[in-house]
Amino acid sequence: MSQPILETKNLSKAFGGLIAVDKVDLTIDTGKITAIIGPNGAGKTTLFNLIAGVYPQTSGEILFNGKPLKHSPWYVRAVQPKLNKKIFEDKLQRHDASHKRAALGIARTFQHVHLFGNMTVLENVMTGQHPRSKYGFFGAALRLPKARHEEEMINLNAIKYLNMVGLGKYTNQNALSLPLGQQKLLAIARALATEPKLILLDEPGAGLNALEKRELSDLIKRIREMGITVVLVEHDMPLVMGIAEWIIVLDSGKKIAEGTAAQVQKDRKVIAAYLGEEVDSAEG
Amino acid sequence: MSADQFVQYLMSGLTQGSIYALIGLGFTIIYAVTRIINFAQGEFVMLGGMLSYVLAVKEGLSMPLAIIIAVLAAAAVGAVMYLLAIRTARRASVISLIIITIGAAIFIRGIAGNRFGVNTVSPPDFTGSGSISFLGAYIEPQALWIIGITFVVTTLLYLFLSHTMVGKALRACAINPGAASLVGINTKAMSLIAFAIAAAIGGIGGVVIAPLAMASYNMGVMLGLKGFVAASIGGFMSPITTVIGGVVLGVVESLAVGLDWGPFTSAYKDVIALVVLLLILLIRSGKLAAAERAG
Amino acid sequence: MLAWIKKKWNYFAIAALLIFLILIPFDWFLSRYTSLMIIIGISTMVTVGLCLLMGYTGQVSLGQAAFYGLGAYFSAVLSKTYSLNPWLAMLIAALATGAFAYVVGYPIFKLRGNYLAMATLGIGLIMWILFNQLSQYTGGPDGMSGIPYLSIGGFTFDTNFKRYYLVWCFCLAILFLSQNIVRSRTGRALRAIHGNEAAAESIGINVNQFKLKIFVLSSVYASLAGSLFAHHLRHVSPQPFDFLASIKLVVMAVIGGLASIWGAIFGAGTTRFLSDEVLLGFNKYPQLDIIIYGLILMLVMIFMPEGLFIAIKSFTFWLKVNWRELPSIMKRKRKELPNQMKHIFRRLLLMRLWRKAEP
């Protein structure tokens, strides 16, 4: 059994007085499809944001392939514990590590899609190839041969990923002209273009109809077959139970249960957490 | 520097700082209620100063009347600016709003330059000239007026914001405009009031500083920048901290020039404001942006 | 045939523009505008940088004239006082200005929010003060003269005619380079930042660094323009680099279109034409130029926030697609207008009554 691709140890995130993630220990096994479920406000998206590096954790560690993910440069980390934390917390939030994590191999999608509305479908995916290409200002400005070659590769790869999600015929349309379901697929294609090892899908099924959800399940399985570890946050129970090999349940920022679909369904704490909660699979 | 000189520079710093405080209050009010940085703030100051001169000296009105009209006119300009330029822009992006307020600023400046000419003018002091001796330093009576009026305005503003319905509504908008409108507060009207008040305070600043430091049609830019620095120090949220910021800036400026430290001759004293600004941006504005993200 | 022309419209437009530009300095054409066109070309170089900055990072520089002035003064001082080769001086000036922009921009772009505007406003003012005060180096408020011409080998750019082509070669080179940048991976990254910063960050784009790079690029463009300016007039003074100059540059960028490259020519051209030709005749109405700039900034940003040129382009595109339906659209609008006015009046009236009824 290989090393887990992602681990969190005692991970916590507080926004002022509100504790969104409370001492969560997670292990995500490489190559599997893991689902994180829980009632609204359980901290699922916050957890994703922490893993993706959008903001630093208040305490605890995140390990990617065994190596801890740092959020701030070494000189800030050296000084920070000795000084008043408050002064530096804002500074830390300024040191954006999320772009580095994409290069490391962590990709994500957003609940609200967040496509680049000023670009075509193809260009959105081509932009996803950014961390896997190199040429910069000079190469671009002077149209050096190396740059042109890289650009061709980017183009081909982008088309490949578009075809993989089934949007191959929409390449030159504006990204926002697609209906929501296809926009979500485009976002996944864009995330795939970063050639990640781990992909975090935040409510990929929200707003999709039954047919689209089935296609989404198939897509997620294909992603797993590519060797990419998938973690998804979802509210649609049938979707989750159908494809997840491991389920982690959060409630109010704490992990309350984990296991296979069968185990989790029977867990009393899970049922209690959802009691009275509307598990509405059609919510957007 | 001897003790006397120190006090002298301290007093002049306090005076200048009061002006920066008043301008900064304008920035703070507008930013807090509308999240807009109003680059035309300095022009309201200019209007106050220029109008008080024109009305009192050229038109021969009595000083108190000229002052009142000047301040009201500045407030009116602020209100009109909001209605015509800001409100019509609706969901404009940040960069659009910045350019719009800049456009308004130079538009106002152009009209002022056109109507009032490019000369530097000086309205008469409120009470007679002749320095007063105070703690070993000489201070102009006008400076006392400046400090005093700043204190009064700040106090009135504070009372207004904490004890009147409108003031509380303004604060509600500052904290959360969405929630404020949900409880029935007309956020657009509040924005209008914020602009009018900020312009009025700016006008008051112009009226009191003009007799001492003279006024001209292009005084708005530098003063606006310094008022912005004052508001940055104060974090753009509270009138008290803004005033503190203004005074700090004024005193630091004055002492730096007085200490004759390095190249800070009086021509360079404006550089200090920028240096302070960059430092403040580094330290303080992190909180500002974090607050933006939370609110 | 007609369809082929319509498709390659862009290339034809650029070709026409190039021919027009090449012919201007000839006496039988428009040679009396040569000097103005040199200034327009120089201004375009600065404007492109500003357009890229404003269009792709969403931040405004209100002190771009500072970099313009730095380029001019560096070139002037290095080539005159230190007798350095003017081309070398230009290169050093560009590098120095770029480094300065990097140092200043680094802390600013690390912050979320829009502090660049005020910071650049301050920098612009400070630079102007320094240009005036450091008289040993800069010649103070009167500036310095006797700056050498640029020359290649034995060929000296000593007439307006020769300098016109030099400036426009630089200008067009910068426009082409910028276009290449925008159409590349870098350009996509910039457009991604413009489209959605959080998403851009999530796919590995270092947003802050890109914004900083564009800021530095814009400063380098401005510096090169300033150097050319110094070698054109052979005299530099603080006057052309004041706050008003920075505002004029913003006006040029706004008219030319934020995030537009070729629009920069339009923006710089119209603004310069306005300020240097048209408005000179209105001496009786002082400050008219400032008033007009203020109006332009406000009106364009309120009604056409992408910039005037882009709005015109969109309109002509719409026209191209819908020209057949124009007469019916006009008829419909004329019929609808009285109805629409009634609607507006009714709404205003209701608002008045509703407000009166409130406790």
C-alpha cells in the first residue's frame, strides 16, 4: 500500500471566533475516490480551501505525499511564533501559496464554477496548462521557436482534455455561453489540464440533472483510471454512494465518521447529524 | 533643537495635522459607507477655501456668511457628484470608480481654475493676526481656530454617528450594506449623505486653512494625498483613529523638517507623506483587505 | 472577393494604417503634423503600457509620467553630463526605471485591494518634486539642454523627418511585442487574472507576480518613450512630467480602451490632437483642457467602462451584423420612446408618493 497522497494532522481553521475546521485528521489514499460529506456549514469548502492553499490554517499540518505544505516563506515562519500573531496573520494571508500547490499537483474546482468569462472554452483549458509550460514574456514577445512549440503542445493537450469531458465541439464559444452543467465540466477540464496528482471537486453535481450526474460519475471514474486521486465534496447521496470508495463525514468542523459507503450509512452519528437536515440533491 | 523650537514644530505639526485629519475624515466616511476611495476629497477642501475667499473678499459678504455658504456649496457639490457620477455608474468596477472620482476631481479643479483664476489667494484670518505666545512658541490665532474647529467637528461627528438614527444607519451601512438594506435602510440615500458630509467636512477644512496657508485652485491634489495617508493610518473605519492618523502625519512631517534630518528641507516634506503612506500600506492595509474579504 | 476582404479586415486595417503613417512626413501629404505625430508616437508607447496595466490587472497608475520622466532624465543626464552613448543610456534608463518600478511595486501588489492608484499618485508627485529639487543633476525647474541626437553609425537623427520614422519604428515594435505577449501563455494568464483571480490562482498563476511584471513592463515602455522624447527635444524640464501629464496619460488609456493595444494609438492620437492642436485656440477659456479631461474620464468610465475605442469597435461590430435591421430598429425605438418616457415618469411619481407616505 503506497503512502497516502494527502494527510491532515490536527488541522484547524478559525475565522475570528468561528471555528470552521476543528482538529481534523484525514488520510486520503492515493488513487482512490474519496468523498467528504456533511451538513451545510460543516466546513467542507473551508477544508478544500486549506488544502488548496487559499488561506493558511490556524494550526495543524497538511502533508502532501509526506511533505508538509507551507504557507509562508521561511523568514516569516521563523519570526512568526515569537511575535504577536495578529500582525502577521494578514501578512500570511498575503503570501499566496495556492499557485504553488497547483504546480505541485493539487487541482481544484469551485462551487460557483469561476470560469474565465473573457475567454473561449478552449482558452480556459489552455490556461489550465499554465503550470506545465514555461515560456514567459520574452519568448512570447519575440515568438521564439521554443515558445511556439510549447504553444502547440498546450493547444493539443487542451483539446485532449476538452474531448475527455465531452466538450470538444464547443472550443471557440465563449465559456459563459455554455449551460451550467457543461460549465462545470469545463471547470473540471481546466483543472485536469494542470496535470494534477490530486483533484478536489467542490460540489461538482450541484445543479446537474440525473443524466448529467451519471455522466459526471463516469467522468470521475475515468479520472481515477488516469491515476489521479479524486476527493469530492457532494450533497447528492446516490452520486456519492455510487462512486466513493471511502467517505469522510464532517459536522460543525469536526470529523464524526469515516468508512465505506455501507459503514457510513449505518453510522448513528452520521444519521443524527443529518436528522432534520434537508439532503437536497438538486440544490445549486 | 531646543525645547522651544520643539514645541514650535509640535504646534505647527498639530495644526497641519488637524487639516489632514479633517480631509482624512472625508475619505473615511465615504469609504466606510460606500467602499469607494474618493479622489476628489482634496477638491472639496479647495472649494471651501476658494469660495470663502471669493464670497468674503470679492463679493463682500460677511465672513461668517461666506463660510457657511462655502461649506454648504462644497456639500452640494459632493452630493451632486454622487448623484451624477457615482450613482449613474451603478455596478462599476473598482478601477472604473477610481477613474470616475479622478475625473470628477480634475473637472472640479478645472472649473475652479476657470472661475477663480490660477492665483493663490488668502482670505482674512478669522480673528485678528498677531501671534500668541503659548508654551514658549508663537502660534497664530488662526492655528488655534484650526485645531479647535477640528476638535469640534470630530466630536460632533462622533456624536452624530453614535447617537442619531441617521448616524447609526450610516454605521450599519459601513459594517454590512446588504444587511443594512434588509432592515430597511436606504443605502443609496446613506451613500448620498456620506458624500455630502464628507464634502462638507472637507469644505470646513478648506475654510479654516485658507487664511493660514493660502488657497489656490490646484491645492487639492497634495492635500488629498495627505488626507488619504491620515485615513490609512486610521484604518478607514473610525473617525477617532483617522484624526490620530492626521495628527501623527502632521507632527512627523513638521518634526522631520525641523530636525533638518537628512535632505528633508521644506520642499521635501511632501516626500515624507509618501514614505509614511507606503509604510502604512504595508502594515495597516493588510487588515483593511482582510476586513474587505470578511465583509 | 468582398467576403474575403471582410474576413481579413484586421490585416487590411493595419496595412492601411501603416501606409498612412509612412506617408505623413512628406510635404505633399501631412508634413505639418510631423512634430505632433512624433509626440503621438511617443505618447502611444506610454499609453500601451498603461492600457495593459489597467486592462489586465485592474489597477490604475496615476503617476505614469514619473517613469516617463525618469527615462527622459536618465537619458539626458547619462548622454550629456556623462557623455555616454545615447543608446546605452536609453538601455540603462529602461533597466533602472524597471528596477525602480519593481522595488516600489513589490510591496504594493502583495496587498489585496487597490492601493496602486494612491501610491502611484504619490510617486508621481514625489518624482516631480525631485526633478525640480535635484538641480545639480537635473538642472532644476529650468531643466537641461544640449542633449545629443541619437545616431546610428554616421546617420544622425537630426531632423523631424528622420526622428518621425525612428519613433514610429519603436512604437510599432512595442505594439507588436505587446500583441505577441497578449496572445501567448502570458497573455492568457493575464486575461485569467482579469477574468477571475481566485480561479487563476488555483491553476498555478502567481497573480501578484504577474501584476508586478506588467507594472514593470509599463514602466519600461514609459522609460523608452521618455528617452526618445529627450533626444527629440534635446531639452528636458520637469514641466511635461507633472500630475496633469499623468492624468492625460490616463485619459489616453481610457479613450484607447483598457486592455486594448492598437486602441492606444487612437487614444494617444485623439488626446494629443486635442491638447496640442484644438485646445490651443481656446485661450480665452482657461483650464478648458482640464475640464474636458475630467468630463471624458467620467463619461467614458460611466457609460463605456471598457474604454471608448473598444466600445466603438463593439458598436461597429454590432452594426456590421445588424445593419440590415437598422431601419426597423429605428422605427421601433421611435414608437417605444413615448411609452418609455411615460414609464419613467410614472416610476418617479410613485417614488415621490411612496416616500411621502413613509412615517
